[in-house]
Amino acid sequence: MPYFTVIIPSYNRGHIIVRAIESVLNQTYSDFEIIVVDDGSIDDTRTVISLQNDPRISYFFQQNKGVCTARNLGALQAKGDYLVFLDSDDYVAKEWLMDFYHAISEKAPAIVRCRKADENIIDNNSYQGFLAGSFAIRKEVFYKVGMYDENLHYGENTELKWRIDFGKYTTIIINKQNLFYDATFSLGGGNKENKIRFFYYVIEKHQTYFNKNTFLSQLLYQVTGVTCFQLGRVKEGMRLLWLGYLKNPLKLKALGRVIFYSFKLLNFKRT
């Protein structure tokens, strides 16, 4: 059985996925399998994968259901002890799996993380650095926390990280930039509507958590409020900014956001 299973979901990425696959095949650590989950592509993805002559690569096709469903399908087919997710438009350094392996061999953590290129040093509470390709997770832990939430089309790694935090699983940080993240083909992350839907969904799903974590709750409310403003939903945005401020009224930066956007609202009404 392989030690790692690298799961690569893909949707119409036949033109770029080989870069991701080859970066895995060129690893200095070789005990792995690659599972490519084609999320209903209508391009030449199937043909491109069939030309990869390596027995460690498996290909699965599903009707288009989203990246979370594709990742979960790959996880359910995995034979490895640890799962590593890699997006089809990203790629990794040659020591990516070897560094994960060394960290796991030393302390047997549930999760081991690395950095993406040009990322500042992350700590164990950082959510921005928790991206597909930046972590390896023990397979049974991934199952136990509930896998990826298939209702999400944005922020799914962040929400998974929260559930990992709830379980207080051991995590090791590798201070190496082993993930090369390419935002060129990103879809869900740039969709402001998805960001707003993410907010309303997770605020309800993890209500108890956010009631305790007023800092993160305040930040989510206010960031979503700003996003609403950007979409012209000014009343909704103002309401969220105020609700966020009230989560922790001693934070002057949060009050500053409310004041700034209050002036913007006044100017909006005048026009």
C-alpha cells in the first residue's frame, strides 16, 4: 500500500493538469499513488491522463458536482495512509512529499503543513495558509472530521481547518515553500457571491464556535459586509459591518470600518 495518496480534482484543465501530475511524479519520495478525479470535464482531460504512462496514476470520472465532491471521491478511493490534495493548476517542489514524510516519521502528527511560495511564515492558527497542496492529513482523521463539506464552493479548506481545530489534532508546520499556487485559473475564490454564501452558511453551521471566537466572528461579518458593498448591496453590507463591530466593540479597527462605510453610505444616498 502507498504511504501517500495525492488527490487531484480537475474540471476542464486538460491544458494545465500535466504540470501538476509531473511535479508529483518527479518527487524525491516515491511511495505514493495519484488519483485524478475528473469533475465532468468536456475538454481533453481524459485523453491527457490516459497518455500518462505511470501505474501509480488512477483516473475517475464523475458528473460535474464541484471540487469538494471530487476530492471526497478521491479520498474514498485512496489506499494511502495520508491524503494530500493538490489542485490541477498548482504544482509542488521535488521535496514536497519527502518533507511531509520526515515530519510524520518524527512525531506522527495527524496533519503536517508546508508553505506556499511567497507566503509569510504561518502558525498553527493560520487559515490563509491552509490550501490544497499545503497539507497532508491522516486518512482516518479526514474521514472522522467529515471530509470536505460538499455544500461549499468557496472557503472549503478554511472550513475543514476549523473542524480539524475542533478535534484538537496534532499539527506540525514545515517552514518550507513547497507549494506553488497559481491563481490564474481560480474560479470559486474570485466569486464575491460565493464568499457571501460561504459566510451565511458557516455562521449558521458553526454558531457555537463563532459565539466563542469573537475575533474571527467579527472579521467574517465585516469582511462580508465590505463584499456586499462591492456588489452594491449597501444596506446588507452596513448591517453586517455593525453586527461585526458589536461582536467585539473594543476593537477600534472594526469601529473604523463602520465609520468609513457609513460615510460611503451617505455619499451613496446623495447620489
